[in-house]
Amino acid sequence: MIDIKRLLEEPERVAANNEHRGKTINIQVALSLNQRRLVLIEEVQSFRTRGNEIASRIPSVTSQDERKALVEEGKIIKEQVKEKETELAQVETELAQEIRRYPNIMREDVPVGKDESANEVVRVFGEPTQFSFEPKDHLDLGQALDIIDMDAAANVSGARFVYLKGDGVLLELALLQYALQETMKEGFVPVFPPHLISTAAMGAMGYLEHGGEDEIYHLKNDDLVLIGTSEQAIGPMLMNTIIDEEKLPVRYVGFSPCYRREAGSYGKDTKGILRVHQFDKIEMFSFTSPEVSDQEHELILSLQERLMQGLKLPHRVMKLCTGDTGAPSARTYDVETWMPAQHTYRETHSTSNTTDFQTRRLNTRVRTEGKNVLAHALNGTAFAVGRIIIAIMENYQQEDGSIIVPEVLRPWVGKDRLVKKGKK
């Protein structure tokens, strides 16, 4: 959540930020609640001061009537303090709930716009793949090679699940090894995180107040949720922790399944494995000091580009506009990869600087010489494995239905081409 001080000191900027992000929020609600909070704090303090005065005076009073009057007044003040503290707690709860509706404050360089049409192209790598034959989509290719089986998954789990088999598994594991090799060069520590986290941890990451709950699988009997990305489990690793400044940046690269209900996407991207309820992802996550978080953001983006350039897949880098940026993020870049069967670029990577939006509720701080300050948190996709497999299959397909394995992955796949069983 945002800092209430930001709202008090820069109400016009916060209001404009909400508007640019398409959020209809009346900032006067929070301002009024905060004013009421301040009044109640003063009243509580005033009552407590009077109560302390009475308590200190009683022992020296000799008159029984005066002592009795003071005791009675003390009882009344205790009740008044209790009532005001209850009211204060309620107001503080309402204020916290109101502030949690606010999206993060955007960085100054983020383009203003209502939707993806206002996103900016930052860089383009390669040209859309050209073929001398009619290219097939990944599902047709995968079924022919017997590496993608959605029919069996539908019988077992329902629509939008998949069995990845044979060479498809080898390709995924190669992508994992490749991503680990490149990210570990930059100090990212590999993590296999838990797939289930508490609703408190998910809420602290900012994924419950802004519509994210519609995407989440919730195990209500246990008050646990399935993660939609490993960052949701990695961020809370350092919840209620103070990091020594000299240990920064703290970098993790997580690998996990991701579970998403895909609410509201019915009829959209239903063919194949582009949009499924369970998929694997390799995710980078960093904690930094506030002063260098923008540099860390550029590093994560550069790693994404390094990984994609190593695969030699045509892609472009997009800076998202205010209306297309998720609520926890202060700035987001997407990497979009060319998908030949769809004749367009599709998002395969995203990286966001969430500044102190998540760490404020996580209570993750940095110990500096002057004082402890909130850390900044950043995240970035190394590979959303299913989408990269789609891109590899469609861009590297051959007329005979085989798939050339990108050279950088061959040491782990153990072959340079995926072919139908029985063929060499």
C-alpha cells in the first residue's frame, strides 16, 4: 500500500495518479479518516494525561470525600479512554482498508494512457520469422510430436490443463537450466518456493484488494491460496526482516508451478497452452535500497533480453502506460515475443519495480547508518515456460513438422532437433 504521508503531502499528485491509472477513488475519504484519527489520538492522550494526574494525586489527598470524587472521576476517565481507543482502532482499520485501495505511485517516466494502445515500444530484436511454407501452430506441432496432450488433461482435470511429455519435458528442463545459468551469474539465488501461502502473505503482496482475488485458487478450510507466480511466495520470505545495507541487493530466482483461475478470459486464447490454469515459471525477485531500485529494474530487464537473444527469438520491449500497469507496480516493462501462428507479438515476460508498495505491508526494511528504511522490491519473469515453448516451436518449426532446438539449449536437451517418434 502507499504511504499515507504521500497522500497528506501530495494529495493532487496522488489523485492524478489514481485518475491516470483508471481508479475512481475519492481521496477526501482517506483524508477525513486521517483527520478523525488525529483528533481521536489527541483525545485519548488528553484523557490519559488527566487519568495520570488523578492517579498521582490520590495518595496525597486526606479528605475522604475528595478521594472518593477523584476515584470516581478516574473510573469515568478509564471508560472514556476505552471508548476512544475502540473508536480510534476502528478508524485506523477503516483508513488502512481505504489506503489499500490505492495503486502504487507511478514513476515519472511512465507514459500516461488508458490502455495498451498507449504502451511504448522501447526496443525491437530481430524480424518476424518468415517461412517458405504455411506454418502450423504449437498445438498441431506438439500433438504430432506427442509432446503436448490436452485431451488427456481435460479428462483428468478439465479444460485448460496440459500434459507436457517426452521432448517437451526436456525442453522445459533445458530452459530452467539456461535461466539458472544466466541469472546466477548476476547473484540470483535459486529457490523452490512453497506453492501454498497464507492469505495474509498474499494480501501483503498487494494481490487481493485490486481484483487479483478473482484469479486465485483459495483453500478456504485452511485459509491458504495457491500462488499465481513464485514472486508471491518469495516476497514474504523476508517479511518482518531488517536487511543490512551491505548485503543488498538480495536476489532470488524462483521456479514453481503457477495457478490461475483465468476468470473473465473464457473464449480467449482457449486453444493450446498459451493461457492455462497451471503452468511453470522461472521468476526473478530482488530487494534493494530505494536509491538503486531503478538501476536494478534495468538489470532485470537486461537479463530478460539476454535470455531471449540467446534463444534468438524475435521480440520487442514495451514500456506499459499508466492504464495498463498492475496496481502494485510503479513501472512495468513487458517483453513481447513473435508468435507466427497468431501473426503478432504476445507477452512472454514482465518486470516491475514495486518500490515500497509491497514491502510496507511485508515490513521489510534496510538497516542504514541513519535509520531503517523500507526496502524496494522488484520482480521479473525469466521464463514463463509454456509461452517460451510455444515461441520456440512456432519460430523454429520446419516444413516436415520437426522443431530445431535453439543452439543454447542443446547441451541440456541432448539433441538439435525434435522429431516424430520413429524418425531421425
